[in-house]
Amino acid sequence: MINFVGAGCGAPDLITVRGMRLLEKADVIIYAGSLVNPDLLEYAPDHCEIHNSAMMTLDEVISVMERAEAENKMTVRLHTGDPSVFGAIREQMDRLDTLGISYEVCPGVSSFCGAAAALNAEYTLPDVSQTVILTRMAGRTPVPEREQIRSLAAHHATMVIFLSAGMTKKLSEELIAGGYGPDTPAAIVYKASWPDEKVCRCTVGTLEDTAKANGISKTALIAVGNFLGDDYSLSKLYDSEFETEFRKSKGHSPE
């Protein structure tokens, strides 16, 4: 069995209990060494064979999995954050399907959740934004034309932008071209939940200067939107006049 496990956003105690237990039982671990906290490998048993996929190709990763399966060993493929978000797991699962090798996925705490925690922020605020867009700038890996930053920015929803900390000048230009004002609140969160976490609050217009001033060019998320401001409406869920299945509105007289 191959287990794709989300390592969480950085801190080793932010892995799920299920993920931790899978690591404790693993015979083979293939981990994304450029992003996953190596402290998580402390959960591995002494006999475990460990591979750093940062130096491996897809063929090499699959070869290790195939050999482990032939030897009746349990493999953990340890991905950063949650494997379903920019995890490149589909191509691995398709190859395993072809080989007839079983696998399961254990979700993890995505870095966009870790960034919100670092910011003490809520992405979805009444009358501000009820939508969160997770995306990235086009780089060596392109994005579909309909998903260019300027097109997504037109929605004025909360945006969390991955894999783009080295392109803040172009990102700022694209966000403004899409309709965000230069003074729209923004933040750069470097290595959320790691010991060297850094939170840099800024605006869409000052993203480049902020990144340069703090020496940030990778391993950071960029959050954009008025959810970072101070104006929002209170939730109806806890309004004394709002009736739910579990609570009557204020002043309701029982029959």
C-alpha cells in the first residue's frame, strides 16, 4: 500500500494524527525534502528507508514505490501541506493505477490555512468576501489563459497566491490590472508555522518592496483582499434575532 500523506504546513505537530501513525508504521518514506520539515522523519521507525524526492524524477519515485510494493512494504509519500493543493499527486496516482498498486490519501493542513493562522485572519467575512481563490502566477509551469491573475482578480474575492514570491512585481501589476486598487490590503507569509515564520503586512502596490525589504523570494504565500481590513458585518449565525434549528430568536415565546 502507498499512502500519500499531507505533512501539514511546517510545524511537526500540525500533521494529522492519522498521518503521524502512518509515518510510525512506514517501511519506506519518500518525502519532499525541499519543503517538508525534516523533524517529521523523527516519527519514522528505525528500520525505515528514507528517500528525498527533491533530488528524484517521477520515474525514480515510482520505481521506489514499485520495489517496496514487491517486497510487501508500506510506503508513505510525504507531501507538504495538503497533497491535493499543488501536490503533483495525480500523475503519481495514475502511474500506480497502471501498475495495479493500491494507494490512499491522508489529508493535511494546507499552508493557506497556516497562513491564515499566522495572520490571525478569517478569509470569509460577511459583506467582504465569501470566496477564497487559491492560485499561482504563471512561471515555468503555465496556467490556463482563463485563470490568469488579472482575470481572477476581477472577482475581488480573497486570493491566496502560491509559488509566486519571486514574482511580486509582475504579480502586483496583474492584480492592479484585474481591478484591485494599489492600496488593497495584502500580506506575505513566509514559512507559516515554522520557527522562522515571518508575517509581512503590506498592500498590493507595495508587494515588491515588502518582499525585497524582508529578503523573501520563495517558500511564502501571498494573501490579498479586504478580509485583511477592519470593515465587515457580523455573522447572522450568532445574531440574537436569527433563528436556527437549534436556537430560537430573541423574544420568541415557546408554545
